[in-house]
Amino acid sequence: MQTTLEILSHPLLRDVRHGFFTRKGGASSGLFSGLNCGRRSTDQSEMVILNRARVATAMGISADALATVKQVHSARVVTLADGDAIAAVADTEADGIVTARRGVALAVLTADCQPILLADPEAGVIGACHAGWRGALDGIIEATVDAMRALGASRIRAVIGPTISQRAYEVGPDFMDRFLAVDPGHQRFFGGGPNGRPLFDLPSFGLARLRDAGVDAEWSGHCTYSDPDKFFSYRRATHEGEADYGRLISAIML
């Protein structure tokens, strides 16, 4: 069984410990083969626990110091203060988490949606958010940035990790209309696809939201759909008729 983890990093976050973990090096098998960290998947719970423990070890912490939330495609953000129980936060419905607390890793789970890791190393504030199209449109990115600023952050950097790229993200006209109803300028995030349907550029949309919020931001450039050896993908699993899919994890700590 392969146990060597593959962890992607980005120079923009070089001053903090962080990692966008691929599916490699996990204990799960079958549909979830690799490092599936999704507690809400139908994978064996003991395998998910083991995978998350491997992530914690790679981050240099104990498994109970890996902080996640119950992701629901919202614009809600949790601020993890000193003394807050990490286990209790895990059951809180939100899609962003921020802290100025040391010794804790903030993490989000994705399988095509954007994992965004954020930091102001000088202020000692970090954040992580799960930004699919719905959360990004509803304001999860800005809400995460605002929560970090409430903790004293002022010079925030952010990296969007592996996410579905435009070439793999065909959508319907109703989807595009939903974005244009909010702002006709959102037309620039859609292109024509080979089947006459729009292609949505999720990472460009995320970058625009971050930069408009005054954040120095980059995308890692990795497409989850197009690289099955490295990444889980909800859309790819759906297209292949699979019953479930694994969840990737991305983590950051001071």
C-alpha cells in the first residue's frame, strides 16, 4: 500500500506551513483509492480517520488539531478562537474558517470546488475556505477575508488550489443566467464549449473575487477533472457513473 503523501505548495504562501494534498498516499481503496479525507463519504470511517491522521502528521500536529467545518456551500465563516473546541467546530455548518491561533491547522475538503488557503503571516492570521460556484457567488470568499481582517489581517495572500478548470466545466444557460443576473460583467467568465453550451471558468472567478477584495492571489493551475491519478473529482465520478467520490484536503497553519 502506497503511504507517501504528495503535497502541493505555492511560493505565495511560503511563510506559512500549508499543503494542497493530492489523493496519493492514502489508505482508502476502490472508488476512494488514496487519501480520501471526506467524513461524509461512504468510505470506511476507519480509513478516513487514518487518512486524516496522515495529513495531521505531515502538518506536524496531532489529529485532533486538524480543524474542519461541516461544509454546506454557504457564505458562513467560523472564527476559531483560543480555547474553542476543534471537535465542536467540526459540526458547525460553514464553508470558511479563520484563526490567529497557533498549533492548529485549518483545512477544507474539495472534489472540484476551489480550496482557498489564505494568510497574513505578519499579522499572524490564516484562513481556509471551500468555494464552489454557489459559495463563491454568494460571497464566501469575501466573508473569509472580512473575518481575517477582523482578527487584524491587512496584507492577505491567497492561493486557489486544485479545482476544476474551464475546459472541463460545461454548464447550462440557466447556470450562466444566474451569474449574469448578479452582474452582467460576469459574462467574461464564460466561454463557448464544443457542444454549444457555456464553459465556466471557476478559478478565474475566484481570483477576481479575491483580487477585488484587495488580496494578492494566484491559482495553482491544477485541474481536478483532468488528472485522475492525482485528484478526486465529483464531475468525473458523475460522468463515469460512480456511486461516490473521494474528497481532497487542503490545510494551512501558522
